[in-house]
Amino acid sequence: MRTKPRMRPEFNIALTVAGETVLDEVSQRLRNPELNLTGQVIRGHAVIMIPKVRRSILSPTLDLETVADDGVEVMKGRFHPHPNVWTGFMALFGILGLLGVAGLMYGFAQMTVHETPWALWAGPAAAALIAFVYGAAFIGQGLSAEEMHEMRSFVEGLVHEIDPDASISRG
């Protein structure tokens, strides 16, 4: 079954053991220097990353969180870019949006004084650039797919060692 692409892909694992047990094991394994992943675990939440020596601007981060959902312990995993990259994306979206609105306002001001409203092109141009930046996020996901697979395989393999009855679903 093919699903639509997501800006921040996620998955859920229904556990039959306590989530803290799984996160404790994640913490233990992340301390192993031979593991090609790094991260930390704090109070029901884990962050897994690619080590700095292998990390690029496109390298994802995996956030894991355990929650009780209808009496079932669920581990929720979500991939996202490094926080600095995410902040850059959001800043770029904001700047392009503001420039588009400013251009539209200037274009309407040009219309009121009976000038050629050439600045109205800022709105569609900003929308096209926002769509391009949004699409770039999916290109980045494609280029970092191996790293995402490595992190997800680590988590799924660990969970199946501890909890063979766990069920995994894409969120």
C-alpha cells in the first residue's frame, strides 16, 4: 500500500511491555560506542541522531515518545530535520510569506494611484517559492532515506527483541 509523503514521517508501535523498559534499553544501546547512532533518553522521551562525524545538513533526527493510548502503551516515533534546519525552513516560509503579502499590498497601492500594478506578481512568486521550499523537504527526505531506515531499523529491532508481540503501524 502506497501512502502519501509527509513533511515529518511518523510511526507507532503498540507495546505489550512498559514503554520505560524499551526506553531504558534504547539508552543502554546508545551508550555503545560501536553503534552508528547517538542520542539521549529523558523521562519517557528519546532523541536518536546520526553521530556528528557522519551527520550532514540533511540528516534526520528521530524523536521517540511513549504514551498510554486507550490503556495500551504506544511508542510514537517522528522523523524531522535537525532543529537548526527546521528553524531555517520555518524562517524561510515566514520571510517568503511576508514578502508576498508586502508585494500584494504595494500592488494594490499602485492600483489605487492608477499605476501599473507590477508588484502584484509578488504574491504568485512567493507562493511558487514556498511550494519549491516545501518540495525541497521531500527531496531531502529521499536523500536521507538510508539514515531514516537505519534509525527505524534500530528501534524496531530493539523493540522486537524486548517485546515480540509489539505491533508497528505507520502513523
